Amino acid sequence: MTEVFRTPDERFANLPGYDFAPNYVDVDGLRMHYLDEGPRGGRPIVCFHGEPSWAYLYRKMVGPLVEAGHRVVAPDYAGFGRSDKPTDRGWYTYDRHAELTSRVLAGLDLSDAIVVVQDWGGAIGLRWAVENADRVGALAIFNTGLFTGRVSKGFMAWRDFAEKNPDLPVGFVIQGATATELPEDVVAAYDAPFPTVESKAGAAQFPLLVPLTEDAPGAQVMSAVADELSRWQKPALVAFSDQDPIFPYPKAGQAFCDLIPGATEQVRIEGASHFLQEDRGERLAEEVLKHLT
């Protein structure tokens, strides 16, 4: 059994804009965390974070969505946020992330869910959506892609940085991928889960899990997810920001518009970069409510 780091609870005290109670479930001996806010009878909105963020990324969307009567669920993947963090980088795989997250969500009685994805949340969340299509009513797709062997120059620069910096400066990375200047306490909130090099194993490994060739691990699964989405008739909101070098507007979003029969015309989110939930979270909540509810 690989060693596991558990971030001390006090690291999460008094985070700005985030006063949500933690929820935990044990999966294969790992304590997995998920945010779960709003009425249990409300239509669920399940939010999948990316790299190297955690459920904190969705805090600006939670209020408006809960006020509209929805239940908002946001799991932290193994190695992220308040979930346990195996310290062996080799432990982390795309399949394992997908399976563990699926098992967290399996116990939450979700039906007619709106699935919200961004960054690596696309690969994990859209896979969950097509594998649990009977529990999903709509998709909201932000700044993401399905990685099947072709990546952007912006991504390769990020992958190179991550490979050379296993002690990943998480808050610095988030700050560098937003259009707005984040206050120091918000940057610190993104750093909160990761007080040591060992705690960052999952975050350090994620960029290296993106398949760079068609026969790399994960590429075939993501191609299969794309194939399922090509027959997706339920509503899908596609909203990409206009300042993201990793998933450039409008091309990256248009790929989903062309793929998914139920997709809206792409919505442009102005004045936002890669982490558009941080830059324009309230606007994204508005778009979800407008198009999908």
C-alpha cells in the first residue's frame, strides 16, 4: 500500500468565500472529500475540477445555484483538496481518478444531474456522464478537451513546467492562469491542501497523464467518450473564455459544438482566462441556469 498524506483540517479554516462543511466517504481506504450544498431534493449540479485546483474553484457558482434551488456537489479527486493524497506519483492514473470519483458519486442518489466540467474535469466528468447517462440530464462544458493524442503548444509548455517542478507552486499556477489579480488569501486557499512536496504528488503527475499519442494510456478511452458524445441528444452548454492559451477560443469550444448534437452555440466568456470559474464564476452560474434549467 502506498503512503498517504492527509492534509491537516486546520489548513482549511477560514478560507475566503468558502465556509462549506466537508463531506467524506471512504473508498478503498482513502478518505475522499466532496462538497454537497443545497436542498437534497433539488436538481443536482455536479462540478468536476481540474489541475491543480479543487472544489474551492467552484465557490462563486455555489451560492447562485443553491439559491435557484439546486443541490451542488463537487468532489475532490484523490490527491487534491480535502481528499487523501497518495504520495507515489506512479499511483495516479486516469482510470483510477475516474473510478474513485465514480464511486464517490455512486452513493449520492443523483438523478437528472447537470454535469459541469473544466480542464481535467472534462476527461473525468464527461466520462462519468456518458457512463452514467441514465443519471445525467445536461452538460456544461468549460475550457476543456478530450485528449486523444494532439495537444496545444500552451499545454506542452505547462507539461514541461510541471515535469521540472515536482514541488508545484499551486497558488502561483492558478494566479498565472486567471485574468484577474487574485488576493493573497485566495492564492493561499489554493495552496492550502498542499503543505509539502509529498502532498503534491497527484498535482505534479496530472499533466503527465495527458496522452500525447493516439496509443498512449487514456487516449482510446477519451476517443470512446467523444464517440458517445457524438450521439448526445440532451442539452449541452459550451462556454469558453476568450483569454485561455491552453484551450484557445473559439477553436477549442467549437470542437464540442460540432461534436455534440445537443450543444448550444458557443458562449463567449469575456475577461476570463483558463480558470474562468475564478474570473467569472457568477456569470457561469447564470449561463447554466439560463441554458440548462
